[in-house]
Amino acid sequence: MKKKIIIVVSIFSLLFSLGGVYIIVSIEKTTSDLEKLIMLHQVEILREHLLIQIKRVQSDLSIRHTRYAKGFNTVVTDVTIMKRAAESCFSCHHADGTRERLKDLEDQIHNYRDALSRVTTIRANAERLKSEEDNAYIMGEKLIESVKDMMAMAGSRLEEKTQHALTEINATKRILFVLIISGPFIATILMVIFVKGFTKPIQLLLDATKTLKEGDMDYRIVGLKDEFGVLASSFNEMAGSLKEQMYRVEESEKRYRMLFESARDAIFIMEAEGRNAGKIVAANEAAAAMHGYTVDELLTMHIGDLDTPDIAKDIPDRIRRIVNGEWIKDEITHLRKDGTIFPVEISAGLLELSDHKYVLAIDRDVTERKQAEEQLLRTEQMVVCGEVATGLAHEIKNPLAGIKASIELFSGISTLPEDDRNILQKVIGEIKRIELLLKGILNYAKPPKPDFSSVDINSLLDTALTFSLNPSFAARNSRAAIQVVKDFDDLLPQIIADPMQLSQVFLNLFLNAVESMNNGGTLTVKTSYNTTRNSIWINISDTGKGIESELMNQIFNPFFTTKSKGTGLGLPITKRLIEQHGGVLACENNPSGGATFTISLPVKQKEKALSA
């Protein structure tokens, strides 16, 4: 394109220069021709002036002897003027042929002047004067004819030259007119060609830029040459590089989005500046599930809406510390949508994107960890308690057995009064109760090792229900009928467990449920298989009086009981047996009354059973 521009500009400049040179040359030539014509016309005028002066002198000679004769001085003046007119004609530059004729004319004028001089000087001889006057007159007439002939010949040639000059001037005018008209036209054509050759590639580049801006990274420019071809090639390379870079950015964004969405921890991005500091601008699905909201609901909330009130008041200070560059790690409490309070471990720091500051917070629900820590602490306590209880039980058991034997021996004496015998029997009954309590303590502190085998949970529950509803096992104050609703999953897989221990668990829970329904009610037993956790779920619900909310956290504590004759070891032992099977036992009150105990037992228990 650069060469084309140079060539076009050079051609245009050359044509313009040639046209200018031609115009200058034409003007110079025409001006020269006009100057020559003007000079020739001036010469013609001088000759006409000479002819007029000759005729005036000839007229002076003709009226010399008449009453109209002029004075001597006048005649001399006219002759002098004629002489000057002749000298003016002879002083011009002429061609050789014209110069010879002028020389002859000059001689004639000189002779005429001499003749006139003689006419004016002769006084005495009249005859001679007459002869000189006639001779001068004749010479004057010849001179007039010679001047006229020269003027006629010069006039003819002058006319030819004038016509020729006018013809050339007209031709020059036409050429100049054509140049003046065609110059802008040619310039316009060249400009259109040049602009078209320049704007078309530019338009292609603009269209390509617009297409790339709209997101079509596969668009390429074709058909351009020269410098525009090089520019198009660079543009195509840039588009390819941009496409590859955008692909990398999209892949990176997908990876980070996948990490963001699939993270098990809750991730929040919040405003860090201005009046909206703390407002949630982004949250993942884990954050929504953890707090019981949808992602869209979280995006309309402030982080303070998720903190408990005592924690929310510290939010401005935490954000200020984060903006100052501090990375915060702490354990706080959050609120779920249903009002449940749960512990979270937060890790928050500053995130800057496009000169805007945000707070990046990663929250982890540590409820299970807290429960595990509590369980570990309780286990350690149980180990210590088991060791103490085992030693104490053995120390008490032997003396108690001796006391019991002695009392039984005394109660067997025939001469012992009946009242004393009754007292001794009551003592024996209390001793048996102490033995039963010691046995419970030993079972809780050091439960027997499970004997694992393949177990059908539905069958175990059926058997336990049969025993628990037998009048001999039912609570003595249960006067009304108990309705049993069984909702068993027929596709429930078998698990590896100790059937005797599980039977003890189910029987204990069923008896507690029956005892809680003094006026009768409904006992609902449901089994299901949780594919996500690969575990069996057992729900045991009653319609009794339920458990007081302030006592809910104490029911699994050893020796806690609301029964007058209870030991407070039934539910703790039940929980220990379930935990020995790798399961979980939980309890909650029903909205309509009564309580529900939920048991979760893992299906994959065989490996644990073999390693136990």
C-alpha cells in the first residue's frame, strides 16, 4: 500500500507539474506572440503616421503658391516631423528583406527632403524653382506610393500573423480549459481510487474488531494485501492468541468456579468498604445448605444476619482488621434459618478485584468436631470411670455377697420372729438392688465385646416389639392399649452387628416408649436406607408426654433419671452399645407430642467387626 501511495502521488504530482509547465509555456508563447503583434501594429501605426506626414508635406508643397500656402516655419516643422517619423520606422528591428526596402524608402525620403530643401532655398530662377517643385512633387507622390505599397504588404502579413496568433491563443485556451476541467476530475478519480483502496481495508479491520468485540474469536480477515495484509495477519494472530488466552481464562474460571461451588466449606464474598460493608455478594451452595437458605436469599442478606447477636456486634471491628491486612481465624456461632445455633470456624481475609476491596470468608461447620471432642472427652471419662467402677464393684461385691449370705442364713432360723424375718427379707431385696446397680455400672463402664454376625434389622425390631408389648414386660401403670405402626423398608440391607446387644437396645427404647404412654397411644417404628451415607436409619416414635426441653441434654448422662426406682443407666448403656457399632443415637420431641429416638447404623460394618 505504501508503494501504491507513493506511485499515485508521484503520478499525480508529475501530471500536475507537466500541466503547470505546459500552462506556463503556453502563456509565455502567447504573450510573446501578442508582444510581437503589438510591436507590428505599432510599426504599422508609425508607417501610417509617416504616410500622413508625407501627405502633409506634399500638401504644403501643392498649396505653396496659393492663398492657403503655409509659412516657411510651418513647412520646415512638417518636414522635421516627417523626418522624425521616418527615423522612428527605421529604428525598429526588421527582417533582412524588409530592411532593404526600408533602406530604399529611406533613400527616397532623403532625396525628397533634398528636393524640398532646394524648393525652399531657390529664389532667383523661377523656371528652375518650378522644375524643382515639380520634381519634388513627383518624388513625394512616388514616396507616398512606396509607403502605401509597404503598408499594404505589411498589413497583409500582419493580418496573417494576427489570425495565426488568435488561432494559437484559441487552441491554448481550449487546452487550458480541458486541463482546468480535467485536472479536478482526474484528481477526484485518483482520490476515489486511493480512498477506496484505503478505506476498504480499514472497514474490514473495523468489522473484524467489532466481530471480536461481540465474542466471535474464530473470525479471521482474508483478502488484504501489502501493509494491510501484514496488519491483517497480525490481527489474525492476535485473535488466535486472544482466543487461546480467553480459553485459558475460561478454563481457569471454570476450575475456580467448580472449586467454589463444590467446596464442602461455606464460602462468602462480602463488601469491605462503604455503607454496604458486610453485605454478601457471593456465596456457594455449601454456605446455603449450611445455613438453611438458598443462594439467592443469601445474596440479599448481611453477614450479620447469620451471626448470633453477641457475635454480630463485632463485625465492624473484624472488617476493619481485615481491610488493614490482617487474616482472621476464629471460632464463632452462626444461626440457621430455623433459629438453630451451631459453631463455625471462620477464616477471613482481604480480596481485591478490579481496585475494589472484598472480604473472602471460609466458614466450616465444626458441630461434628465439637461432638467428637465431647465424645472423646466422655470416652476418656468413661475409661477412668470404668476403671474406678470396676475396682469399686469388685471391692463391694465380695463383702456384699458375705452380708447377703449371712442375712439369708439368719432369716432361715426357725425361731426368728416373723417381723424380724420380714426386715431381713427387705434387707436382702436392697442388697439385690445394689447388685443390680453394680452390674449396670460394670456394663456401662466396660460393656461386653460385641459378637458380630449378619443381622436383619426388621426381624430384630419385630421380636423386640413382641417382648416389649407383653404384659409381663409392659409398665404396670399402662392401663390403655398401645397401637403399633410398623413402617419397615423391605429392601433394607443386612448389616454386621451383635444381635443380642441390638435387641437389648430396641427393647429398652420400646419399654421407655410404652412407659411414657400411661393412657395409651401409638408406637411408630420406621426403617429406611440412606444411600448417601450408606447407613440404616431406625426411627422410634411415641405419643407420650415427651421430654422436658431443659432435660433433653441430660438424658444420656449416667445416673440421670426421672423415675423413682430407676438407676439412670438404661439410656447411657443403650447409647454406648450403638456407638460400639459405629452408629449414632439421637432424640428429639415431636411437634404433636411425644418423643422420637433416631438410630443410624452403618451398613459397611464387616471390616470393623473383623478388626475389633
